[in-house]
Amino acid sequence: MKDIAELLDEPETTIAIIGATNNTAKYGSVIYKDLKRKGYIIFPVNPASNTVDGDVAYASLNDLPQKPTIINFVVPPKVTLKILQDCLEMNLLNVWVQPGAEDPAVMAFLQENDFNYLASACIMVESRLKG
């Protein structure tokens, strides 16, 4: 498997952002807008919103129009852990866990289930050369 950060350099990479939001005070909004500005193909996932930054939002990973390359988590660890189970069932194993979206249970789940992951690193920082 390729390193998660290296996937950011591939033009066909798509990113589902779990926790994308219109609330500009939250990182789910900041990260969504940052990656969108950098030209990534992104899918906002938030069951509480129909749109994020004017784009169609999806209630769950099952609702996405295509299988994303990377699942980026910008939610509390309890939500991360629940959706990681969905990722495992859907064979979506490239995950990026933003700082604050992880805890010991999340890290153990990632390791026990052979996810290709990056945790405790911000996708905005890693993708800064693209923008």
C-alpha cells in the first residue's frame, strides 16, 4: 500500500471528509474548504447537512457516488471508531485521522485491522505544497 500522504500527490485521489460542516468555527469546515481550494475531489460526509460549502453532502459512506481513495476523519473519537467499522466492512482501508479524532481505542482498531492510516497529522499541513 502507498503511504497515505503520497496519495495526496496522485491526481485521481478522492477524499471523503467525515465531519465536513458549514460551521466555520469547526475544523470540518476549515479542512473541507482548504482541500477544495487546492483542487482535490472531495466528498463531504455529514448526516446532519444536505450541503457543505454549496456542495451536496452525503449522510454516510454508503451514499457516496464513488469509492474514495482516502477517508479523512474530523469527528470525535467515538464517531471515528463507529465509522471505521463501516470502512472495514466496505474495504475502505486508507484512512487519515486528524488530531483530536483519535484515542487509544481508535488506534488499536486501526492496528488490529491492518488499515493503511495516518493519525495525529493534519491533512492541510501535508497537502500544503499542492495549494
